[in-house]
Amino acid sequence: MIYEKEVTAYVTMPDCFLQGCSEDIVIFRADGGNHFTDYGIYEGMFLFFDRKKRFKKGRLSCYINTAGDDRPKYRVSDKNIDGYKHLGRLVLTLRNYEE
């Protein structure tokens, strides 16, 4: 049986990567359902979202499922999604070179 858990980890990043961002950063790894080739984002990349940055048209944001249904808990989109609440705006992507 698999249980979904909230995970908090502390990652040290060089200041130059996150200039102008708050200290409230959430990191996700792009999977098969959340990759955007038009934005240069592919499966396996790390996506950094700043929870203090509001939605901005044409910019990718992370959304959390607030409907309590069986849809994925987190989604990434460049527009609002019904039943999902805005969590934070994308501020940085990093490629994962691990095989």
C-alpha cells in the first residue's frame, strides 16, 4: 500500500539562481503529465515555484487540487484550472543529469 506524504526538505541554492524570490520555494520534478516542451520543460526536470508570486498570464504556475476528487493533487499550467488553487509561480528550472 502506498501512502501520499508531504515532504519538506531544505536545499541550499546559490543566491544568483533565486534573486528576487522569497524564501517560500516549492520544488517538484516534472513527470509525464506535467512537462511543457513549448517552455523548454521536459520529464525529469526540477521545477522551482515561489509561493509568494501570484499568477501572471503566460507564466507557468503550480496548482493544488482543492476539489477532493481523484484528479492529480498537483498540476502545472499557464492558466487557472477549475477545482485547483494557485500554489506558486515558476521561477527556475533545472535539468536532472542523473540516469
